[in-house]
Amino acid sequence: MAAIGEQSLRWFSAERVEAEPGWTDVAALVRDYSGLLYRVAHSVLRNSAEAEDVVQDTFVRVLQHNGKLAGIVEIRPWLVRIAWNLALDRRRRIRPEQMDEAFAAGLAAGEMGVDLALAEAGRMKQVLEAIERLPGKEREALLLSAMEELSTAEIGKVLGRSESSVRSLLFRARTRLRERLGD
Amino acid sequence: MRIDRDDAVERVLRALGRAEAPGGLEARIAREVERRQRLAGPTMAGVWWRGAVSGAAAALFLVGIVMVGRHFVLRQAQVPPERSLIAGRVSPAGAAVGLVRSGGGRVPCADAGGSRVLGASVEGRDGERLEIAEAQPRQPPLTALTEEERNLVRVVRVADVKELAMLNPEVRARIEAEDAAQFQSFFAEPVYKPEKPAAAEPLEAVPGMAEPAAGPASAEPDATQPSTEPATGGNQ
């Protein structure tokens, strides 16, 4: 009986040791990239709870492809792309415009007075609405460019475009924003 | 004014790019991912052999079902030798009565069409068991009949010419018509022909008596007298 117990213990220990590398990989990814993925998802959804769910779903997907992690060369664009697609998919079910008011109010809150804060919040809300009205690819390139960790090349890999194309999209997006906000 | 617009855009983008994740986000996600990994199993790589074992078990189960079904079908196609009838005759209602030796020896089947024995049995004389079986049409047995069985079939199935002819509707109608005509001719009432009063059988003339005159009176007899009574009856 004791032999069986020892054998079982060895068996599960072997499995645990076998499982450890994959789990430690995912745990390291959670530690290193949770913040970035949260910001990426939040830029699309502007909702904290929804962005958290997106980050969690992203790592669940990573866990499902645990065996392929070793073959991925650039892990950051890969993770951002997963979170980006999940956020866009979730965006179809919610309306991020409803969250813009609270987000703009949070941006305007500070040491200024109440009247100035209200006016500033109104301006921020206008900017957010103008960003929402941009064409899809221009909006996506602009939002991803807000992430300081992502280079233009990485944004291109996330969006499936070349680096020069991303630069062109960013230029057109900013130009269109200036035109619309100047009206 | 333009600087204000650009500044507003930059502030919004900066705010989006620096959004702070809620406290404890990493820990929560790490716990959730670990929990899902435990639910999925000790190792994701160990899934393949579990699938293989499950597939093999399912294949064995299917093979077992096929074998049992095949055995059942083959058994249905064979007549159980212990319950064969030594001599049977299928009644019009579909019931067959046969004798089965209680000794359990193998006896040939009497009914070439096969009979289904439903187990009703009665003890008869000399230890013989009388079985009452319900005959139901089904497939003939796969095995060939023995010489004795063929003779039995030949004896039981007598090809009567008249019965075979009765299967033809025209012949049957003609035979029935002939039978009806024979019946009618046998039981029909006899037809009596009226006899002539005097002309049919001339009587000897009585002396002194006038001979009846042949005329309308002889052609039309008197209605008060029976037609069968001879006209000379009153004189006798």
C-alpha cells in the first residue's frame, strides 16, 4: 500500500514538474504584460471591468496555446493582438460612448475649479467623440499609438499593416481630428 | 486655438495610454488562470493519451454492441433444436400442435415453413410432451432438409387437382355453375303435363251411351272437375 502511495506521489510529482514550465511561462506573462494589455483594452472599451475581463480572457487563450509559446518570437505584439481582437469583439456588445462622460470628468478633475473642470470635461468628451467618429483603421492606429510601450513596427504587426502604412494612418487621423475639432 | 486642440488630443491620448490597472489585477488574473489550468488537468500535454484511452474504450464498446447484435440476429435465424416439432400441422388459426420426445433427442422439423414455439406444453402418455405452438410465418431455416423431412413435406402437402383448379377464378365459377345446375335439376319440382280427356286413351264405347262430341267442351274441360281426372270417371 505504501508502495502504491509512493508511486502515485511520484506520478503526480512528475506531472507537476512537467506542468511547471508552462505555468511559470504564463505566470511570467501575466506579471509582465497585464498592465499593457489592460491599457490596450481600456483604450477601446473605456470601461475598467470590461478591460479586466479582456485581459483575463487573453491569458486564458494563452493557456490554451501553452505548448506553442516557445515558437513565438515576438510575444508582445502577439499578446496585444489577442487582447485587441478580444476588445474589439466585446466592443460590439457595449457602447463605450456611455463611459466617455465619466472618463472625461476624471481627466478634467484636478486642482482647477468646478466651472473650469466642467468646461475641460466637455472638451475632452468632444475629443473622445471625434476619435470615435474616425475611420476604423485610423482610429485603431491612433489608439494603439497612445501606448508608449508599442513602437510603430509593433503597431503594424498588431494591425497587420506595414510600418509606413501605420505612419500614414496616424497622420491622416490627426489631420482629421484637427479639422473636426476646429468646427 | 490650434495648440489647444492638439493639446486636448494629446491629453486624451496620454490619459488612455497611462490608464492605471486596478490594484491586484495581476494576482486575480494569475489565480484565475491557475484555477482554469487545474480544471483542465495536470498537464495540457497529457490530454492526448486520455483522448486515446477514451477513444479505445468507445471503440471496444461499439465492437461489443455489434457482436451482440450479430449474435442475436443469427440466433433468430436458427430454429432451436430442443423445441422442434416432430409432427405438426398448422391450423387455420395459425396454431400448431406437435409431439416432442422428452428424451431430448434431436428430431427433424416437420414444418418446412418453420414454427415458433411459444412454450405451452402438456404432458402426454408415455412420457411424451405435447407442445402447443403458435405458428407464425417467418424465414425458412437456413439448413437443408433431410430426406425424412422432405418425405414428410411431400406427404403433408398433397397437391389436389381440384383444389388447385379452384384457385383459377374462371374454372371456379364454371364448377360452381355446374354444381348449381345439378342441384337445381335434382331438387326441382316435376312438371306435370295435362292429359287429354278422351283422345289420349280411347275407351271402349259403352253401348247405349253417346260418344262425347269432340268440340270446345273437350278442349276446355270443366273447371269444377280436376284436370287430371279422366272424363269418364263419373260413369264408373
